[in-house]
Amino acid sequence: MKKLKLIFMFLIIGSGLLEINAQNPAIDSLKNLLMQHTKQDTVRVKLLNQAATLFSTIDIDKTLQYAGEAGILANNLNYGYGKAGSILLTGTYYRYKSDYPRAIEYFQEALKIYKENGAETEIAQCLTNIGLMYWKQGNYSQALENYEKALLINKRNNNRQGISNCLNNIGIIYRNQGHYPQALEYYQKSLIISEELGNEIEIANVLNNIGNIYWKQGTMPKALKYYQRALEIRVKAGDKHGISICYVNIGNIDWKQGNYSRALGNYQRALKLGEEIGNRQIISYCLTNIGTIHLAQGNYPEALEFFQKGLRLKEIIGEKPGICDSYSSIVSVYLKTNNYDEALSYANKSLVIAREIELLNNQSDIYEQLSEIYAGKKNYQKAYENHVLYKELNDSIFNEENIKKITGLEYQYEFEKEKHALELEQQKKDAVHSAEVDRQLAVRNYLFAGFIAMVLLVLVVLRSSIQKRKANLILSNQKKNIEEKNGELLILNKEIQDQNDLIKLNTKMILKLENDNHEIELDCKKKDLEVLNINNQLKIKMKEDLIKELKTLKRNKSDIDTGIQSVILKLKRQIDEETKIDLLHANIDVVGSDFNERIKQQFSDLTKSELELLAYIKLKLSNKQIAIQKNTSPNTINVALHRLKSKCNFDTSSALRSHIEGF
């Protein structure tokens, strides 16, 4: 393979993402807050999501841990915004793990919740992440569609960092398609905003991408300058993912300059970091690049082995641009070993992908490889045709006009940066001048206000003097009125005293009446006891009669059947009477006159029969027992209870019974 493909670095930095480093005090502070704030509320959800965000560039597994805890708590609290944040961060975890389809699922789920809550900043963030996942898979049209939607929302809300992210992402798509001037223009616009906001991480992202443009142009010193600036920022931030990308890109420069041992060292450092953070994309590119070193050194079996390992990982994560690169790398090995049939097979596979996702630079390289393959197979006509395609495409990408545009854009960026700095300086001067004008205006206003205050004070004093004279006159009149009222009060006091005496007399009478009522109630209970006593005597008399009749029956055996029937009837009547007496005896204090009075207060339109039925319920008698007491059938009692529960506004007879028993 003649040209090594680059890794295009891009990290989505969402709104509110903090700069961090390996010994970040922000993380320590947040951990302390989580230890102190153990209450399971929305504040803890926010703290957990912040912790997950901080760890996203240091320890992605911790991101999943904190996001998972935040999601469970947010779900328990029905806190939609916090739940969406945890889902978004879970998607970020799978993004770093290069599981792009699964990451898209989580980003889309978070997007749905944010849309329901009208959170436009977060909606734009989700769209940007979804676009990134489509870009990773080589679906540039879908990626661009999501980026442009996000850019529109960010512009509407004046989200400067969001605008910068979208410009950078769109630039990446143009760069992949070989449109370098357009890509650089978007990168520079993004860089100006990020520098204005002081977002170091995003500055590093854009610097890396600009370095890729110069690498493709072959301007190695400039490319190295941008890569090293990006690396310095990422080391300071402890961004392992970003550091690994910088090592790969710096290794690419070493490879280009023929310094294979140093290039291999950078690739191996990047591979170690990629394995630490579990990023399969970085691992796959490192394997491919290590294979390129072996290819350059003539170690073809080792080169093929590394290329195939990288290809397998790229196929797993579904990254089409990387798969296209790996096919081309394998073609290079087969070209070196004169295996033209295998080389042709892989070249055609690579070309299909390059055409599908419009990778112009890849197409150019593949046409060059096809030209070599057909020349090796002695098919010079096709070799010539592919060489022509290679030259046309390569010239369109790296023509003089494009190089001039890129150079011009660099000067334009410096000019815009200087212009922006001058504008900021002028804004500062304007702010100082405005502050001085405001100060002078404030002094003038204070003096004027002081004068007005003095005038108002004089007016207040004069008005106070006039009001004082008026008040004295009013007080004199009020004194006379008070003296007149005092006489009236004496008369009223006498009347009140007389009324108090009358009230005391009435109170005594009321107390006497209450005592009389108690005596009446006691008399009633006394009568009840007398009735019970009489009933007991009747029970004794009935038992004695029953004994006599049994003795008579024993003597007169001829009429024994009739006698037994008579005894049985008497026993039934006795049992019924005893049941009534026992119930009355057990509940003699339950159904008193006050029960009926309270029932009438709650249900004023009840008949005497209905009151009696409620009294039996209060005694906790069953429907069958009530039927015995009233000498009727249980069905009749059921019908009566059905009417009574409707009249008392109860849904069921059971509800009525529960209410009366607990009354």
C-alpha cells in the first residue's frame, strides 16, 4: 500500500463537560460530594451523571458504573431528565467501546426523552452523537443530516460550543471525501470558537484534524506541529483515548520519514492505551499500522497477519472506512508477493466500499493498485485504464488550485484570528469607556438624587408640622368622646352583669336537667335488668315444667311419640328464648337510647323497623339470628338489608354491616 491511512480524531464534547486530568481535583471533589450526599434524590442523580461524564476520557468503565447507578435512581424517582442523561452516557460508553449500533440505540432513546422535555441543547448533543456513529460506520449522508440538524438547533440557541462541535464534524466528512479546502475551512471556524471559549479538549480535537490535512498534503513539519500541540493538551487532561490517537498520528509521520523503529514505538504505546480503555477502533488501527511497518521492512507474513487481525476487528465494529483501508493494506502484501489474483479480489472489495461512501482518496489509491495488479497480470489495457483513473482522481484532489486554497485558508485563519483578537480588544476598550460613562452618569444621578432628597425632607417636615396641629385637635375631640363613652360603658357593664347572673341560673338548670336525664337512663337500664330477671325466672319455670312433663311421659309410655314431639317443640322455644336473653344480657349497654339518637343524626329518614334492624346488626347478629328474633325468614332479612344499604348510600350490605358494627 503506497499511502497509509490516518485515524481521524474526533470526540464529542457535550455541553457542560469539564476539563480533567489524571489527578483532577474536580473528580475528588465530586467523589466527596457523593459520599456526603447519600439522600436518594434528583441531586444525587445529577452528581452521578457528572461523575460519569468526568470519567469518560479517563476510565470509560467508571462512566458505565456511574451512569448505571444514576439511571436506576432516576427511574425510581421518575426523573426523566436524569434518566435521559444516564442513557446518553451509556451510549457514550458503547461509542468508546466501538459498539456503534448499540451506541445509536442509546442515543436515540435519550433523544426521545429530551424531545418530550423540550431540552434543545441535549437534543442537539444526541443528534451530534448519532451523526458521529453513522460517520464511524461510513454512512456519511446520515451523519451529515444529523450534524446539520444539530447545527441548526445550536445556532438557534446560540450554543457556541455546540456550533463548534458540529463545524468540526462536518469538516471531518469533507476530509474523508477528499474535499480538503472545505474541510479546513470548517476546522478553522470550529477552532476560532473553541479558542474563544477556552475549551482545551475541543481545541485538541480540531488541531489533530488540521494536522491530518497537512499530513495528506505531505507537509510533515506542519502536521507534526499540530499533532504535538494536541498531544500536550491531552496529556494535561489525562485523555487516554486522545493520547493514543496522537501517538498513532505522530507514528505515521515517523513511518512516512522512514524512521520505522520510532514509528513502531508510537504505535505500540497507542495499542497499549487502546487495550487499557477497551477501544477496538484504536486497537484495529494500531494493528494495521504495525503491519505497515512489517510490510516496509519486507516481513510479509507478519504484515499480512497484523492486517488480517485489524480487519477482523473493523468488521466486528462495522467501520466501513477502516475495512476499506484494511483491504488495501492486504492488497499491498499480495502485490509484494506477486499473488495478483488475491490482490485483485481484495482490491475490488475495497473499491466497492470506497465508491459506496465516496472515499475519493481511497479510490485514487485503489486505482493505482489495480494498475499495478493488471500490469503484473500482463493486462496492459486495464493497467493503463486504471492508471488514468488514478491520475485524474489524484490530480483533482491534490491539484495546484486546492493547494492554494488550503494555503489561503491558513492565512485567512490567521487573519480572522487576529481580527477576532482586535475585536475582543476593542470590546474591552468599549467596555472600559462604557463603564467610565456609567460611573459619571451614576455620580450625576447621585447628586441630583441628593438634591431631590433635601427638597423632599423639607416638604416632609412642613407636612409633619401641619399634620401634628391637626392631630392635636383630633385628640381633643376624641377625649370628649371617650368621656361620653365611659358613661355609656358603665351602663353596659351593669347590663352585662345582669346577663351573666341569668346565664349562671340557666347553667344550673341545664345541669339539673342533664342529671335528671342520667337518672332516667339509669331507670331504663334498671327496668331492663328487671326484665332480664323475670326472663331468668321464666327460664327456671320452663325447665321445671319440662322436667315434670318428662317424668309424666316416663310413667305414661302409651303416648310417648306425641309427648316427645311436644318436648322437642318446647325445647326449641326455650333455646330461642335463651338466645334472645343471652344476646340482651351480653349487649345490654350497647343498644341504648344514645345509639338510636346518633343513628338518627346520620340517617334521619329511617323507619322504626329499620332502626330495629340496625340495632340487631350492632349486636353482631347474623341474618339468620335476626330472622329468628323477628319471627321471619332469612331471605326477608336479606331483602330488607338490600333496601336499607341503598337508602343509606352503601355499595354493599357488607359495607353497611361493617359501618354499623364499628359505629
